[in-house]
Amino acid sequence: MFQSFGLEHAGASCPGLPRHVTTGTRDMYTVALCEDEQAFADQQESMVRGILDQRGIRHRVDVFRDARDFMAAFSKMGRRWDLILLDIVLNDSSGMELAKTIRASDRAAAIVFVTSHREYALEGYDVGALHYLLKPVDPAALDRLIAEVHRKRQPCCIMRKSGGGERRVPLRDIVSLETKGRYLEITLMDEAFRISGKLADWLAILPEDGFVRCHQSFAVNIANIRELARFHAIASNGKKIPVSRARLKAIQKTFLADMTGTA
């Protein structure tokens, strides 16, 4: 596993970590821009790329002209972004409704509304929007938001699969870890694969405020849990994960803290 926690020396070995864990740097910063007016889309894309280039941040910027194309990438392809710049008024949809759909399966992405109408700003609180920007976008304000999201980004890891080969996985994409005999099954939003190692060893190095043991054989990424019942959790991808009686109160507390932003 390749892991980054802001350590300075990429590739350096880390005492105490399992043999399949090494340290490294963050993966690229990803931005989605959903804007139906060509002039504003071009302007915002140019600003975002310029800011990220100036800060020396590796990045990918995806531009969508309507909600349909965005949802095709989000739902069908399982694509995720660190920052989503979302026009509130789109030709084929309401940006607010689109944001609600995003939040149903992704609570980690930073959503920033871009609008010509100041009165829409307060509605953003319903979907946990980070901020709103008025058109035309102020470059300084956008720069501050990009920097804020970058500071809060979770690292990536490279996991060595049991069948050979390596896989780069952003931590935010992990739904659960499950003990399967001598292996661990890593469930992502739209697939699963196995790696070697023990659940306890992985939990010792994953962020403790994000990954929680909910059962003897299971741990979950709390940011990808959309519903918590008495003895099971429902993940954003619909996966049902058991919660043991002994761990129920602890995971309820963590889930509530994540929902309310007090974690």
C-alpha cells in the first residue's frame, strides 16, 4: 500500500507499518465544473487551471455543459472530485437538485455554487455547500476556496492486490474493509478487490476519524455511510454492512459527528 499523510520523503519506509505500506505524495486535485453558458465555463476553467498551475498542484479539470453529462460521469462512471463548481441555474436541471443527488452518495466533495443571483446563496446550506461565488467569479475568492479544499483533501494509497499488481485508491473512495480469511476485501463505490493483511493493521494506519470498526470483521469509511440502522449500516453504494451490538454506540457517535460537521 502506498500512503500519504503529508510526509516529506516520498517512498521512505515507515517503521511500524505493515510491509506492504510505503509513504508518498497526494494524488492529483480533481475539479468538476458544471456550467451551461460557454463564456462563463471558459472563464472559470481558465481561472481554475491558472490557480492550480500557479500553486504547482497536479490536477484534472472536467467541464460539463449540463446536468445530464455530469450525472453520466458521476453515477455511471463512478467519477468523484475534490471540488465541484456548480451553476445553480442549468438549462436541463436545478443545480440545487443536482447537489442533493451528489450528496446522497458523496459527502466528501466540496460543493461551491456559482450564481448570478445572491438570493440563492442561503439554499446551499441544505446540501452542505462550502461556499457560493457570484458571477463573474472573483479570482481571489476562487483561489482561497481552492486552497482551502486542497488543505483538507484526504490522501491516496496504493494497495497491492492479492493476485498481483498495484492499485491507486483515494481513501475517500473506500466504502468498507472486510476480513475474508487470510485477505481483506476492499469495497469501493462500484467494485471490490482483495489485498493481503489484517484489518487491525490497516485501521492502525488509516485516519481514525474516518475509518471505524463496526464489527469484528468489518470497518467502514464513515463518510460513505448514508444510513445507520440498529445493527447495520447502508453505504452510499447500497452495500449493507453489519454493525455489532458492542460497537453500535461508538459508530452512532462517529456517524452523528460526521453528519453535523463536529468530527
